[in-house]
Amino acid sequence: MTRDAATDDFLRAVGRLKTLIAALSCRLPPNGPQRHQVKSLAVDNAQKPSRVVPRMVHDQCMTMLKQVGALPVRKASNGEVEILLVTSRDTGRWVIPKGWPSKRMTDASAALREARQEAGVTGKIAAAPIGSYRYRKLENDSSRLIEVSVYRLAVKKERKSWPEKLERSRAWFDLETAARRVREPRLKTLIAALRKA
């Protein structure tokens, strides 16, 4: 084996190692449906011994992360549809209740669980999502891209006390105001579409 060939083999081995480390550093959520995809990403990129490979794989891993969210709705006394939003714990901006899916329940049930824990509301949750949106979750000096499947929740009961009451605020908004308060464009569109529902 020539020196050049040995060097190429060494660089390929280093590239594989960096790729595997990057893939494993995605910190996928426990019980998440994406865990099995990390290995395939590492294998697909193993032949690219470049310094940018770990970052590229990390970005791909971020796009795989999935959450479920509930869009709590009710009819106001004037007949208009209202949306319940909660504040996020890290930035305090207005968001919908959302969290990680679970293998022990359907995604719709998981979305209902988040609404109960974060907003203190229960009711009838749709079996299928009405759409999805993406956002970046900031963590220390990095961020993760997360896609949220949104389930409409017809609120039947609003509790005075709930698990995250001391960590969040909640408030009802008309559709126009709610669409302005949230940051994500696709979530704005989902909220605005309820006017036609």
C-alpha cells in the first residue's frame, strides 16, 4: 500500500468516526421515532471525510426531530372562534402546547396530554393533524430544528390549576390576534385557516 493510499484510508476512517460521533450527538428525545435513522445517516455520509460532514449530519438529524402540539379552540359568546396560547418557559413568547410523542399513546393523545399539562385544558382532540410547522429550539450554543404536527382541540374544560401553571401564562385570543402573537409563519397560517373551518 502506498503512502497516499494509506493516507486516504486513514482520512476515510477519521471521517467515519466524526460522522458517527456527530450522529450520536443529535440528542434525540427518548422514545422518539427517529432513533433508528441515526445509523443510516452515519452510513450514508461515511465516505465523505470532510470537516463539514459532522455539522451536515447534525443538521440532518435536527430535521428529523418530531413533536406534537394541540391547538385549543372554543367558541366565544359572540360566536367567534378563539385560540388558547401559552408562554414558553425559556423565552416567554406565545406558543401552542406541544411536546414529544410517545410509543405508549397515539400522537393525538400525546398532544392532548401536553394541552393538559401546559395549558390546563381538556376536551375532544382531532384524530388527525390539521397541519404542521417548524421551529428552532435553542439549547446552550446550538439549536435543533423541530417539526410539530398540530391537532385541533375543542376545549370542554379549563382547569384553575394545572401542572405547569407556575411556569407559564395562558390566554385566549381571537384568530387575528393569535396569528399575530405566534412567530412561526406556518402556525400563523394554520390559525388563520380556522376562520374558514
